[in-house]
Amino acid sequence: MLSTLINICLYAFWISLIGGTLTLFGFRLYFVFRNHLDIKKALFVLLTPCSIGFYQTIKEHNPFTGIYRILVVLFFISTLLGSVLILYMHLELDII
């Protein structure tokens, strides 16, 4: 049972670190190309952390923004789940 929990935490960490970063960046890149933003706004949307640039430049609500928000929440939950193992190892907790 413990090995299953460790595997879940490890997979959640890698999914959120690699998959979440690349997926959300890809969505922001698609948004920039679709809306033909100028270079300054495009860099703001692409490179600002925590999707702040995306949320500040978007004005309309469409299915694309709904999917993006759902993915942000899912990757946030995955990050929290993945951080459990890292905190457990860093703090050297002896719960079991």
C-alpha cells in the first residue's frame, strides 16, 4: 500500500512538472497565435508565471478558456499531491 502511495505521488509530481508546464505553455502559445497579439503582449502572455498574463489579456469567455481553467486546476491538484512525497522526504517524517 505504501509503494502505491509513493508511486502515485511520484507520477503526480512528474505529470505536474513536465506535463503541466508543457501543456499550459502550449495552450498559451495557441492563444497568442489565434489572437494575433503583438510581440510585447505575446511575451507577456507566454512568459509570465502562474498564467497571470493569460488571465489579464483574455477578455472573452469561450470553450478554450474553460478548458484552460480546468487544466490549471487539475495540474494544481496534481502538484499538491506530488508535493506530499517531497515534503515527507525533506522533513524526514516517521509516520509509518
